[in-house]
Amino acid sequence: MTVNHFEHLKGKNCIITGGGGVLGASMAEALAAAGMNLAILDINPDAATFLANRIAGEYQVKALGIAANVLDKKSLEDARNVINKELGTIDFLVNGAGGNSPKATTKAEEITPGMEGLWENTFYGLEMDGFRQVFDLNFIGTLLPTMVFTKDMIDAGKGGVINISSMNAFKPLTKIPAYSAAKSAINNFTEWLAVHMGKTGIRVNAIAPGFFLTNQNRFLLTDESTGELTPRGNKIIASTPMGKFGNPEDISGTLLFLLSNLSEFITGVVVPVDGGYCAYGGV
Ligand code: NAD
């Protein structure tokens, strides 16, 4: 057996959705460092273009920044046409776009006696449009790009899809039912699609990041005015055996491993990158 690490990934074309975000940008950088050409898709075109230009200069790879909405099939098809023209066929897809919103977050962690009159702080106060928006962004926003971007892989008889899940997929966190349900659906879909595509040469896996301080959760984990950890932030640190938040770069090794042929008999798994959070029973 020869282990050539990630040499064979050089020159391959990879799409990353939500690539302009904190974890997306870090993953994009790791892919570029391995010599892969990138299409960085984001609903925020400035973030995607800025990152693409920086990465192309720094790693001597091709990198495109493309405005695309993971909930709009036409916008994804347009992006695919640009990618096919500028980079060629698509080898890999990383479904990174996702996030939570205050509109899909309950104010109270649980219903307690004496709460009568404060139902808007609980499950009963959730706004359906906010709930649907978060569920769709995370789940449909993974499903649709997979539908649009894996056809080249089917033709080539090889390829890889990496979905980005979360700790919420294994056990829901309080306050964020839409996000939890959607990430759980991503785990289920990862297994389903891995089976469905088992004989195509396309492997489908997921990474479940633990807790990383980024734009999507800063409002829950830190106090806006003081920057101090909220009680929820402290609880998370106490539930993470390694006693800290992750650094975005902590995801890179798992990402490259799952895309590379070092993992060529692995499909349908969700790998936690969580400082031990999943392993800890809380006592
Ligand atoms: P982020 O908010 O920094 O990045 C998300 C990116 O997705 C943003 O650039 C945003 O513009 C883009 N986006 C939003 N809606 C979009 C749409 N409709 N179409 C295309 N792009 C869209 O968040 P992040 O923390 O870097 O999260 C990246 C992924 O990691 C998400 O799926 C998130 O759920 C997941 N995750 C994050 C953490 C964490 O602790 N930060 C933990 C577990 C999972």
C-alpha cells in the first residue's frame, strides 16, 4: 500500500456552498492548500468573491466566487453552467451553507410552572416563516445543490459529497427546534443518499462540527455588549471535555480525509469534530 496523502486531490474541482462564511472559508482554504480548484458559492457575492481572489492568489489554484442561493434551483443551475465553463466538470461538493436565526429560536429553554401569559417565549411563540426559513436553509439547502451538482460525478463514476451537520442532529439543543430538526434530517439524508448512490462511485458523508464561535451562534453564546460568555456559552464549554470552542481549522483534516481516497470504503457516516461533546453524558 502507498499512502500519498492528498496528492491525488490536486487539480480536482470542488464546490463549496456557504463558502463565504466562517467555517466555509476555512474549509475552502484547506481544499485550496491541497491544490483543489474551487467554486465558492454564497448568497453574499462580496464574501465569495473576496475569498476566491485571496485564495487564488495565495495557493495558485483556480477559484471562482459565485453568487448563488442554495434554495433556488435556477440560481444553482446557472452557477453550474459557469463552473463547467470556467473550471470543467465537478468532482466534489461540500454543502456548507446553513445557520440558525433568532426568528426560529424560543426565548425560554422550557415551559415551567407560572409561565401562563408568556407563551410567546415558548414553542407556541415560534413564527412559522422563521421556522420554515431555517429548516429549508439547512435541509433543502443541502438537498438542492446535491441534486444540481452531482450529475458530473455520476457521469465520471466517482466523486464525493460532504454535508455539514451539527451536534443538534444527535441530541437537539434547547431553543432551536428548526435548526435541530434540519440537521437531524441531514444525517438521515446522508445515509439515505449514500445507499442510493452506493454503486455509482460517489461517496456521501457528513461532518458534525461541535461548537465554533461564528456569526450564526454568537448572539446565543456571547453577550453582545460585554463579549462575555452567556450562561449557555458557559454550559457548552462545561459539556465539552476538551474545555474550549473549536477553531475553524480543526475541521480541515476530517474534510480532506473524507474527500480523499484514504477513506475510499467509507460512505454514509457522520463524523463529529467536537472536542468530545458527543461522548460526554453530562456527569
Ligand atoms: P456563517 O454564518 O459564518 O456561514 C454561513 C454562510 O452561508 C454565510 O456566508 C451565508 O452568507 C451563507 N448563506 C446563507 N444563506 C444562504 C443561501 N440561501 N444560499 C447560499 N449561501 C447562504 O456560519 P458558519 O458557522 O460558518 O456555518 C457553516 C456551516 O456549519 C452551517 O451549515 C452551520 O449550520 C454549520 N455549523 C456551524 C457550527 C458552529 O459552531 N459555527 C456548528 C455546527 C454546524
